Amino acid sequence: MEKRIKYTGIFIAILLLRLAISCSESSDSGETTSNAGGSSSNCPTKTCGDFSSRAAAQATYDSNKSCYKNLDSDSDGIACENLK
């Protein structure tokens, strides 16, 4: 019985270590941003300056409107209106 408890403890320790490593790797990523609610998300940081045309920005915005909402500054559904 003691042997089983020992191995269970080792197993739990390994799981916790993997969880800690996984969390630290995802928090080190430069691709994440905080949304208005304050929670972290996996949205890449994109601005209108990252696009050469409004069509390219619109396609990105349309692919995930909640992730790229900063591309539509006036919330009218049109991304990066300053681009041609």
C-alpha cells in the first residue's frame, strides 16, 4: 500500500511540474494580448500598420472579429478604414 501511495505522489508531482512548465511557456509568448475584460487570450497582436491593404485587414478581421476588434476602431464592421 505504501508503494502505491509513493507512486501516486510521484505521478501528481510530475503532472504539476508539467502544468507549471506549460503555463510559463504560454505566458512568455509575445503573441498574446489582454482583452478589455482583463483576461488573457491567444490573439496575435495586429494593427492596421501590419497590412498593406484594407482588403487584407478586412479578411483578417472577418476571420475572428472578437480577436481582431482593434482593427475596427469605430465598430462599424469595416477594418482599417484609413487603408486603401
